[in-house]
Amino acid sequence: MNDVVDRILNTYQLIRPLDAVQISDSKRKITRYIESLASSGQSDAQQLTVYGLAYLKELHEGRDPRFTGC
């Protein structure tokens, strides 16, 4: 689990560098998110990484306006 979380954070920081506070906060949130996915049966590390990256992107950059549901 920690490997997946570290991979998510490291990959995301290649796109958008985060400061120490953002890293700490993001790590806490992404860990909780990945744990919830894993507890619901998702076990593929690559898929969890993709989900985690999408979660961080939305968390730090906001929702994509193309998918507002309108």
C-alpha cells in the first residue's frame, strides 16, 4: 500500500511540484482514498495508481470543466 501511495505522489510531483505541507496533506488523503478502494476489492496496483493520480489532480487543480454534468 505504501509503495502505491509513494508512486502516486512521486509521479504527481513530476507534473506539479508540491511543498512539504502539501505533500504531507496529500499523502494522508491519498492513503485514506487508496485504502477505501482496496477495502472495496480493488487490488491492481497500476489501477490504484491511476485512480490516485486522478484524485490528486482533482484535489489540487479542481474538477475538469468538461465533466461538470451539464
